[in-house]
Amino acid sequence: MHTTRRRNGPEDHFEHSVKKFLRLLTTGALFISLFSFFSPQPSQAAVVSQLESFGSISIPAIGVTAPLHMGIGKSSLAKGFGLWPNTALPGNKGNTVIAGHRTSHTHPLLNIDKIALGDIIYFYTPVGTAKYVVMRRQIVKPNDVWITRQTRTATATLFACSPPHSVTNRYVVTASLVKFTAKKKQ
């Protein structure tokens, strides 16, 4: 007897959408923003928020500081790092998922494979500075969407294609929040 799995919840829809997105990304067919991928008519605010930086990320071990943008659409990643939609903001409980290119545009994660355990990653945002320490490095397949799942603790997950000039795998760096310093009100 043949049975099929029914999609019946937002988690199933999200996971299906993420897998579809990653398939498009790995075939090079993705020329639209993630916002328009998930909602056919993005609001003007969503498009604007994707174009404007809301902070920056600094990884001293590899000599990189680049702007951080909302979303992982083409325009966001062309200018620096992109925050995966519906993930935690830097310094907050949950998984802050960050994408970046290795070889095109500003290529902030060109040397992601040189980031070592114990290295520090700084997130500078309008509300403060989040300091993370690298706890794990790994290579996963493009359809391993579990790297975007939320966590119970403040975690940052950075990923990029691996090896450079290839979409075969993803190089993933996971870090834990060490300290958050709120900006002082003036």
C-alpha cells in the first residue's frame, strides 16, 4: 500500500519552502529575493529593509568587517552578510543565521574555512554589540536546512558555499553568545 505524507502545518510549509529555495540556489536559478519567494507581493517596507544595512559583522581572525542586511536575497548578499528570515536577531535567544558569499560580490566569507574554534565574531547593531565565540565547524549538504532551526540559547550560524566556486556543500560555523553590551542611551 502506498501512502503519502500530508503537509498540514506551517512548519511543513516552511521546510518545503526552504528546501525549494536551496534547490534553486544550488542550480543557480535563483534571481529573486527570499521575500518575494515566500510572499508573491512583498511590501515596500520588506524590500527597503532588505536593501539597507542594520549593522555589521566583524570576524577579526580572517580580517573581515562587512555590513549586515535583512534577508538573503541577491541585493543583500551583494553588499555583505544577510540575516536569514525568521531567525533571531544578533544578541537574542535563538539561532541568528547568517549567509555570505565566498567568491562573488564582497565575498565576506571567502575564508570561512580559516575560522577556528575559539575565534570571536562580533555583531554590531543599533541596540548594542554581541560577542560570540566559535564552537563548531562543519560541512553540510545544501538541503541540510536544520542549520536554520532555532535554538534554546543565543547562537550564531554563519554559512557559505563550499568549496569556493561550487554549490556542492555548505561550510558552516556555529558560535555561542559570550556577551551582549547594550548601547548607552544618550
